[in-house]
Amino acid sequence: PTTAVTMTAATVTAATVTAATMTAATMTASTSKG
């Protein structure tokens, strides 16, 4: 069970980081375009 929890947490974390990175990249691109 512990392994499953760890894997789930890792997956959620990775998804969150990816989403945050994409959001930041989009905001940066929008700002750069003016």
C-alpha cells in the first residue's frame, strides 16, 4: 500500500509541476508578445 501511495503522490506532483510549468510558459509568452 505504501508503494501505491508513493507512486500516486509522485504522479500527482509531476502532473502539478507540469501544469504549473505550462501555465508559467503560457503567461510568459503572452507577456512577451505584449
